[in-house]
Amino acid sequence: MTLKNENITQRKPRILLVDDNRSELMMLSDFLSGYDYHLKTTGSALEGLEIAKTFLPDIIVSDVVMPDMDGFEFCRLIKNDTSYSGTIFILASGYAEEKGTLKGVDAGADDYLNKPFKKNEFTAKIKAFLRIRFLQDDLARTNRKLNKALRILKEYKTELEAKNNALTQEKEMIQNSLKQISLMASEREKTNIELERLNQLHQQNIDGLISILSSFIESKRQYHRGHSKKVAEISSFLARELKLPDMTIHGIETAALLHELGKLSIPEELAMKNPEEYTRQEKDFLSRHPGQGASILEQFSGFEDVAEIIKHLHENIDGTGIPDGLEGDDIPIGSRIIALANIFENLVYRRKDIDTKTAFETIEEKMGSRLDPTLWPLMHKYAHQHPVNEEVTVLELRLLELEPGMKLAGGIFTTSGTKLLPIGTVLTESAINQVVQYNKLEPVVETVYVVS
């Protein structure tokens, strides 16, 4: 039965096997025959060097003891040639000696295997190194794109500074004569048009940088595909419901897209791990990522407010959070919005082991401690306009339309965030009267959601 390749890359991986023992070569070729790899074999290290010049292998597996040239020298020649900068070199020997391993390391080998080979271990090694090989290629390509974007931004910044200097000189000329004033007015108009064009290009490049960073974050967080975009969508909805200024909404949306930027600095094995399998220590370690992400963004002009929002994502409304222990309204509104949107998206849209009602109840328990309770009614509004379970029909009613026997699809809150009745409550006449009476003392959110 032919095994399927694990889609490590769009290009077929190239592997060169070198061993003067023909039976060993045949065995290794047989181990890899079920995978979609491009294989070449030879019994000579000298011939292997010639093959490598045109084949440019991703991985070379070479025996140590060979007649024309030993594997150590073969490895050294490959590693010292910049043409093979990304090539993985694996040495293999039938002698399990520590000095052999050390000599292989000195030669630049990426691994040292002992014969006889076990098929499962050998193929697992090959697949693991191929992942490393192509992830390095992906990272290099992404870095080139990022460097290009940064270079363009720097060029536009220089050009913008030159235009600003030109404006300064023009202002000095205005003082000389009325004739110069008329001339400068015309020149200023032309310059303003050019500045507007440059500002638009500058904003386009900033948006491009945001897109690149967001895509890069997504590519390194296999269990969070689409997470940042969904959090940005929810955060933008909440910000608009609060009627915040357009610039503020744009900043919050940008911060939501980049809120996991700091996680790029975590070890690869932790980034590829399912978040539901994190240990307590790993969770504590990851809780520091907003500060790291903010530090990165603070280096770019125009991202100061976004960095501030991300920095305080793990502040708690009761003042027990990090990094500064901010409390209540001292926490930036963008940080409070994204914190709620992030938890909501993880529990309601991403977790498959709990139902929506349980997720809502879990979030309600965090109100007033971890999360801002004044945002929860707006979160309910979003949830019921974007239902997860299409089989459940939710009605949007006003307080005066409530009737006994109705079941709440979302809790009833005051406008200050106090919860009066939790989700799932079956209304009685007494409960409805109590809510109406409470409304006279403190305004209650008029919109109530019930299960049809």
C-alpha cells in the first residue's frame, strides 16, 4: 500500500542516500519508497558531491566509513559550501562511539544515526527534518517580504520628511513679499496633493504590513487558524455598538488582528501544541506574550496606540491582572473589548467539547473579575445576530414583552453591567415583576433574548 506524503511542501522533497554497502542503500530506498520523495543513491562520496551540484538535495544521508572519502569529510565539504546552506546532513554508522558522534558534530552534521536502522524511526527522522527544512524556507520567504515592506516604508518616510522640509522653506519665503505669498500658495497646493498621495501610500503599506504580520502569525499557530480575524470581527462590532470614533475602532481592529504577535517568540514545539493540552507552567509562560508583542510594535511609528492595547490584554477588571494591575476604566477600552472577544471566540466558536449555553455560563462567571460586565449585553447582541447553532431560534424582545414561561437565551443585565437573571432562566411572573421594579432604581438593558 502506498503511503501518502504529509504535504510538507508544494515541491517534492529531494533526498540523496550515500553508502558503499549496496544492501544498505536498497534498504533505505525501500524505507522511503512509499513517500512522494525524489530519491538519488550512490555508493561513493565523491560521486555524491557531483550529484549534489545539480540535484541540490534537501537531505543527505551518508555512511561514515567509505573507501574513497569518509562521511566526515563529505559532510564538511557540503557544509562549507554556501550552495547547500539549507541542506540537512545526517551521518550513519554501525559503530556506536561517542567520539564518532562528536566528530560528526564537528563536521557540521545535523544528526548522527546508528545502524542498523529501524524503518519507523528512520522515516520519522526524515519527515521531521523535512518539516524543519521547509519551515526555514517559509520563514526566509516571509522575512524577505517583511524586509521589503519595511524598506518601502522607510523610503516613503524619507520622501515625506523631504516634503516637510520643503514646506518649512516655503513658509520662510512667505515673509519676503506678497508676490512670494501668492507663489507659495500655489506651490503649497501642489505639495499638499503630493503629501496626500504619499500619506495614502504610507497607509496602504501600513495595512500591507498588518496583513503580512497577521498572515505570519496564522501560519505559525496551527490550532488558531482564523482566530485573530474572528476576534477582530467581534471586537469591531462591540466598538461600533459603543459608538467609538472611527480611528479608535480601526486601532482596536488592528490590535485584535495582531494580538498574538508576541507568541511568535515562543518555542516551535509549544506553538504547534494544541492549546487545550497546555500545562499550568506553559499557560503562565504564554500569558506574558502581550508584553512581547507590544514591545515589537512600539518600534514602528503609528503603532503606539495598538501596542498599548495589546500590552494590557491580560489586565483584569478587578485589578488582579498583569502587567500593571490596572482596574476598571483604567484599562484601555480596546484591551477590555479584545479580552472579551478573545475568550468568547475560543469558547463559543473554537471549543468543540462544550455547548454554547455552557460557554456563555463560563463567560458570565468571569464578569466583574476578569472581564468588563458592561460589555456583556453587547456581546449577547453579537452572539444572537451571529448564532452558532442555527437550529435554535432566538427572539429579541423588550422588557414589557416578556411573559412567564419564556426561557432566557442570554442573561438580563443593568446598563452598568449588574447581572439580574442568568442565561437559561425560565421566567416566572414574579421574576418579571422584580426586573421591572429594579428598572425603576437602575436602568436595565431593554433588549432581552429568549429561546423561541
